[in-house]
Amino acid sequence: MAQQQALTSKALRETRRSEKTLRKSLGDVGGELSQMWRVLAPWTLLAAALGLAPLAWWLARWGEVQAFTAICIAVAGVVMLYVSLTLTRGRMHLGRAHELFNVSAPVGVVAYTVAYGPDKYVLIASAIFGITSAIVWNRRHTSTAMRELERHGGAGGALPQRWRAFTAEHAPSLVDSTMTVLKDNADELAVGLDLGEAGIPSDVGPLLERVTRFAGGLAGGASLIAGDYLDKVIVRVARRDPLKTAMHWQGPNAPGASMIEPIEGIGRYRDLLDLSLTLPYVAPRTSDGEPKMQSHIGIYGMSRSGKGASGELLDVNIATRSDAILVVCDPVKADQQLGPIEAGADYVLNTAPKIRSFFHRLVASTIPTRAAILGDPTRNRLGRRLREWEPGCGLSWVAVHVYEAAALFNNQDMTKLTERAASVGIEIIVEVQKGIHDRVDTNARSNMAAMLVFGTYDYDDAALVVPPALLELGVNPGAWQNKQPGTCLVVFPELPLARQAVPARFARHAPDGSDIEAALAEYMHLASPCDPWTVATWGEPYQEYRAQIEAKHGRRPQQHAFAGAVLLDERPVPAVSLPTAPRPPAPLPTGPEEGFDLGEPGESEPTAADERAELTEAAEDVVGDMANMLHGDAEAGAVLGLAVDGLERYGQDDDEAVGPLVAADDIEFPPDPDEAHFEPILDRNEAFDVLLAVLRDDVGEGGTFRPSDLYDALDRRARRGDSWVRKELKTLQGWGCVEDAEGYGVYEVRHTRRGDLDDYAESLVLEV
């Protein structure tokens, strides 16, 4: 039975193979017949028009239906003309016009002959133009057939032969390579290259422009795909750019979802795959897998390359997620840039001093606070020690998008953020035009492993930020510059190198941002406010900003009782009715309540002597323990003596401990004429305290001043000159104490707290 089944299976395979061979033969015959018909079609139409026109006229005249027959033929010709126009709408102009002529001319000759009879001039003209049309048709058919043979020639066709000749003359490093055609049409050429015994993928990368020229592709349209082995690669050359026209943005893809859901619908790759970004990490596909953590994002590109509009699509998707908040910073063009996205931002900072002060708070207070909560299982909601931010931990995921970041160059706090903030759920998105060392710190640039590289001016500008592995594959954002706004390279660590080498283009939204504003108005109710721990570390500037925003929208800000955070409260505030008369006091109990222990009979309350004895015993234990820990240290011994004296005076009045005071007259000392020369000179920290005290007492928070207003007070109280005051104003700006106000040389006081002391960070960290 098994042998019979095996024979039967073998017979079935042979039958299927025979059917496939027969089908291929029939297809070849059908193809040959189709090609023959395409060659003979114009000549057949010409013969039918010249031969059948007189015959149709004779039959119509014999039946006396010439007019009716001519009208029917004309109507049929119009229908054929419409169908031909519909079927040939994808062809070039010459081919379409020739097709319409071949359809309409024979029908018109027959209709005219039936209506008016044979005319020698009409027949002669029809014969001459018909023969001309047939010859042109055959020439076009031959040219098209030759191109198809070149495209579908396979391994033994013309394209691999051309490749061998091309490499021998123009690419000697690839002379041993063998080409296999995978796809060849009007849109794209995809070929596989076997690089031979010594070839490697980096041999192909520098020659991609020559390969593009060989394949007739677009500038910058070639991509190289290398696998796990180095002997074979795939080269794709685009002949028609699908990114030439940007897709229209359809709105945020997952409003109200968690931040770990991918951001989709924001663009597409050149191979028409959807552009998808995953922040803050890619979740593992299996239970024992590890997540692929995301890094901070650097956005690079020349002016007008579309990076700002593309960044807005990222912002609106982040702002509408349930566990994420957006902080937008722009020190240059805030009023113009932040207009559409402002409604979705939880915090907007529009001046350089505000941004620097905010960065300092993030480094000094927010990061330590969030790290303490994530690392303590008793404080985060997941109940375990977290190495990274995870959804449901109780902390909001924070995205800080910094537009025009070059204006904040040399800000060390921003560099520290790129080093410390990712693991606590804070991601920095930095946007600059050129990734050069005097526009963005090189350490910060190295920490931003994820990049969106838009069009650059030239290859050298791209080489500043594009990884060398991608440059070896021949990618060059300088090829499209700013001619296609929104086109970029998506260089994210979790993406394969082959995917990073394929250009993508962000979707296009309304230039005035109306669709972004509409999306925010529709979906922002799904977003949650910032968590109270983070809010508390941002201090009064954030609370004042949120209060202004809520007042602008006619809503009452709510004071969070736990963290002091200003949160949104859209619920109506109920009226509180106060009692008009005091309540009567509760009656005193007349006897012991049931279950109350009165103690055993005979027991008495402890006396003062008993309490004094217990305190003395406890104090002796404490002093003994302190003496054992000090190990004979002289300085610590003095502290121990003070502790003993304090314990001995415990419970005594100060007058009793000191004893009676003896009254005596004051003694007047003669004045010292050189007393001014012996006044102590304050150090820099003390001078700063004096400066902050002057700003607090004489100017006040929210007040404005000029540097000249401080000269006299600092000279009198700290012996500091005018130049010292002007110099240290920059330090105060870095701390966020003062910021530029309206008018040249006018400053506004924001707060008077120091930003360089250890207890400054501790004062901002929330005590939970």
C-alpha cells in the first residue's frame, strides 16, 4: 500500500509537471500569437476600411438605409473612441494619440462612404495615411518589444551582459560579481549581486551613483541591502520616486493609548512601507525577550527641509497619549513655531533663560526624584524595582522637544540630560540645522543614538551625523537637500541597517496647523495630567504657567494637596455653607465606659523622681554609646562634652543654669580711625548671598531692574564693583533667577534661590 501510494504521489507530481509545461507552452504560443496580432493589426484595419467601405455602401443603398447605417456606424465609432480613451489613459501622449487615430479613422471612412458613396479622394487619402500609420505602429511595437526583452532577459539576457561590460570598464572592484535580476519595471530595478570570492558590501556602496546611472534611476534613489553574510547583496534603484508627492496626514493613530504603542501614519518609506516609530522602547515579542530601549532623538537638516513640520507630527502623537506629556522649548521663534502645538503641550518655555532654568531643575531635582521612586518598590505602583520607566509605574513619560537647540549651545545641563534622563522616562528631542561642534555639544550628539536626518546641504554636512556604516552603503541626504521637505533617513537603533538606508518622507499637514489644532481639540481629553512627583520638582514657574493656561481657558486650577501641584479641575466647585452658631460641647462622661481598663487596685501614677531616674538611665546609655563610637577623637570629644552638659541641664530653667546676673555699666571703647581698613572682605559665596538678598528685598520677585540699580548696594554691603555685578548676572540667568525683560538692559527677577549648592537640589526634591 505504501509503495502504491508512493507511486501514485510520483505520478501526480509528473502529471502536474506536464500540466505546467503544457501551460507554459500554451502561454508561449499565446504570447507569440499576441505579438503577431500586434504587428498585423494596423494592416488589417487598413484593408478592412478600404475593402468593406464600398461593400457596406452597396448593401445599404440596395436596402435604402444609407443614412440609418451611417448613423449607427458613427455611434459605434464614438463608443469605441471613448473606450480607447479610457483604456489608454496611462500611456504617453504619442502612443495614446496613435491609438485614437487607429480606432477613429477606419470607422470614419466607412461611415462617410456609406452616407455619401465611394469617393476616390477619400479612398486615396485613407490608403496613404493608413499605410503611414501602420509603418509607425510597427516601429513603435519593435522598440517596445526590444525594451521588454532587455528587462526580462533573465540570467542569459542583455542586462547581466551589460553589467559585466559595465563593471569591466567603470567598476573594476566588482568585475567578479554576478547579477541576478529580481525585479525590473518602470518604477524600480532590484537585482542581486554575488560579489565573488573577495568582494564585500562596502565595495558596492561608493559605486551606488554609478549603479544608479547604469540602471537609469533617480539621483539618491539607490539603496543597498546587506544580509548576515558578506558575499551577496541586493541593490534597489528607484526609477520613479514615490516620495515626490507627500501623503496627507490623517491624524494621530492611537490617541488615549500608552506611549509604548508605535506611532504610525506619519509617513512612508520609498518602498511604500509605513513609517513607524516606537518610543520609549520596543516591547519584547516573547516572554523571555528583552526590550530594545530607545535613545534620545536628534533631528538634523538644513533650513526648509521640513524638520519642524515633521516634529509637530511627533508632538501631536505624544501629546494625545494617556501616559505621556509634552514639554516644548523654543528660545528663538516660540510665538511662530509653537502656535499649533501649544494646546497639546503641558509646559511651554519660550526664552533661553527659562529653558536653562528648567534644564537645571531636571538635572538637580526631577531626575533624582523619579529615580528614587522607580528604584523603590514601595513607592512606584508596579511594586518592584525598575531599571527603566514602564507603563503603569505612576510616573508620566516626559518628552522635551527643543526647537532651535543651537541657541542653547554650551549648556552643560542639556548635556547631562542626554546622559541621565532616558532611564527615568524623560526623552530629549533636539532639533538643529547642522550637527557641527559649535552648534551642538559633541557629547550630547553622541548620546542621541536615534536620529532623523533630513536633507543636508552636501555630503560633508551629512557625514557629521550619519553613521559610517550607512555612509558605506551609499546614502546621501545631500542628494535631495530641501527639494522634498519631510524626506529623511530614519536612523533608529532598533531598525535593521538595510531599513535605515531607505529614505522616508513624513506626511504633509495643513500649513497653518489647523488639522493639528483640530486633532488636539478632539483627543486631548484622553491625555492625563503630569504626575504630582514630577510637578513638584518643577516648582513655582510651572505652577504659574499652568495657572495662566487654565485662566486663559476659563477653568479653575486645582491645588494638589499631596505634592502642591497645579492640576486641571473642570468639575464645578460646590458652595461651602458655614454654621451660623457654634456647636454645643459634648457632655462629659459621668463614669467609665464599658471595656475601659482602670488598672489594678493599689497601682499609683509614676512620680517626678521616677521619671527623672528613667531619663538619667537613658541619658547614661546614650552618652556611653556615643563615647564608644567616637574612639577618642579630640574634636568629637568636645561635642560629647556639650551633649553631657545639655543632658545635665535638661528640665532646668535657663536662669537657674546660668545663675544670677550681676548688673554692670556699659564700657565705651574709643573709636578706631582705621576701623574701615579692618572690615572683613566677603568671599564669592557670601557676595552672592548679598546680591540675592538685594534682589529679594529691594526689587522683589516679578520686579524689574537695571544693573546700575545694584551698584551702590553691592559696593556698600559686599565691596563688589560694577564689573562683578555685570559678570555675575550671567550666572543668575543660568540659575533662572533673572531673565531678560522688555527693554535693553532690563532684567526681571523670577526667584532668589541659589542653584549651585547641594541643599538646593534637596530643597526641590519632593518628600514623599
